[in-house]
Amino acid sequence: MSLFSGISREKIPWYPTIDYDKCTGCQECFNFCRNKVFKWDDDNNHPIVSNPYNCVVGCSSCANLCSNKAIKFPTRQQLLESINKIKQETSSSR
């Protein structure tokens, strides 16, 4: 059984956040992500997280590609704590 079994993707808080003070507009994250998590903002020359729930839970490859460390994700510990909390809430509401 999967860790995320029975939990809708929209309840799992796993998606990138961008520090625009660090972002240089290199488009590495935008060009890398095949799940269309990002939309490109031409006016401001930076990515926008427009489809956060398209992000694959546990994937942080775009953050690893970012040479300026402008992309952050929750820690794995925060993810596990969130999943456990959701599971507890789900089981107590049954």
C-alpha cells in the first residue's frame, strides 16, 4: 500500500515555492518540468507555480537544478507529518 493511498492529491502540500529575490529568470525549472507546474511570466521574467498539484509528490528536481537556490519544497519530514495528519483526520471522520 502506498503512503499516499486514499489521499487526494489536492490535500498533499507538496509543490515548489519560488523566492523571486533569488530567481534570475534562467528558465531551467520551467523548461525542465514536464508536468506543467510552472507558467512563465514574460512581464516579470520568472516562473509562476500555476499548477501546484501537477507536481509529483516527492520530486524536487527543479529545486536541484536551480543554481541560485530560488526554489524550495517542504522537507521530507514536513511531508510525512502532513500525510500522517491527513490520515488521522480521515480515519477519525469515518
